[in-house]
Amino acid sequence: MGARGKELAQGARDITRGALSLARENLRTVVLLVAALVFVVLLNEVAEGEIMKLDTMAYDLFVGRMRSDALTHVMEGFTSLASVVVLAVMAAVIAALAPGKAPGWCVSVNLVCVVVLNTILKEIVQRPRPEGFRLISETGYSFPSGHSMVSMAFFGLLIWMVWRFHRKDVMRVVWCVVFGLVIVMVGVSRIYLGVHYASDVIAGFCVSLVWLVFYTKVVAPAFLVVDRPRQEG
């Protein structure tokens, strides 16, 4: 490679490092903008009243190819992780064990606000649920998915809390990965069980991500003020 080629390669590496550094320093803004953009695109497609290719592909995969009696029980278990009873129990555990002035209030206020936001959005959009292939009974409108919004808001907040307050060890990563998988699987279960389109689920995730950017920046720190984050040792 000639001198000119080396200069161009070095310039490309510098630009890449600079872009990655900028993204890390402004991660909240990046998440906010990407999630908001995806939601707006999906909302525009839903407003046109047609089933998206994304929804058809997800149906073919999760309903057409993957359904089985054994897997149905697994998916019902995952969808129950975003139920009122399970989240109430987890909120009580968090209130007792998590650091801060009022961690229980922190997760409870977050959850209530997201439920209200989901109700408002569903009433505005009024998208009917999928018909003909439901494995469980659900009522109400479809867009955005309430279970997806709740799981992203609740377990996403837990990820933020663990990453911020847990000591820097392997378990911090393990817990974040576990909570992340729960979020994904709750969303997948809603498609598999036939009560939501894939676009409902992704839109729900996006709305809650936008909400979490605001909540973890403005509201949560007031509930979770501690002397200092726990360090190694």
C-alpha cells in the first residue's frame, strides 16, 4: 500500500474512532433518536391500514413454523413475566433490596406511567388485534403492544439500576443479559401467541426506550440517590 493509501486508511480509522466515541458520549441521544424514528415509521405504516411485510415474515416464522405444544407453554411463561402479579412481586423485592431512598417507588411510578402511556396510544391508533390464530384470549387494541412496553420499561429500568449501582463484576453483566433476554422473549411470545403483530411489539419497545431515556435522566435519580455507587471490593 502506498503512502496515499496509508493516509486514507488512517483517516478512515480516525473517523470511525471519532464516531464511536461521539456515540458513546451521547448514547442517550442516539437511543432516543433511533427509537423515535423507528416508532414514527411504524406508526405511519399502521396508519395506512395494511399488514406490513415485517408482520407477515414474523407470522410465518413464529406461528407457521415454530408452534408446538411444548413451546407454547414456554411462551406462555415468558408472557406472564409482564403480568401485573409478577411485576408487583418483583417491585416488592426491589423495594426491599435495591439501593436508594425509594427504589420501590421508582419502579412503581415508572410502571404506572408506561401503562397510562400505552393506554393513550392504543386509544389514539385503535389498531385491531390479529385474528384467526390466537392461542390466548386478549381484549383491547393492538398497537403498540402493552406487554412489550411494560417489559422494556420495567426490566430496562432494572438493567439501568444494575449497571449503575452493582459492583463491577461478572454478575453485573449476567443480570443485564438476563433482563435483556426477558424483554426480547416477552415480545416474541406476544407474536407467537397470536395476540400482536411484530410491528406492535417493536413499536412498544421503541416507545418505552424513549420513555426510559427521559425517566432515567430526570425522575429515577431522585428516587435512587445514594452516597456513592458500590465499587469493587
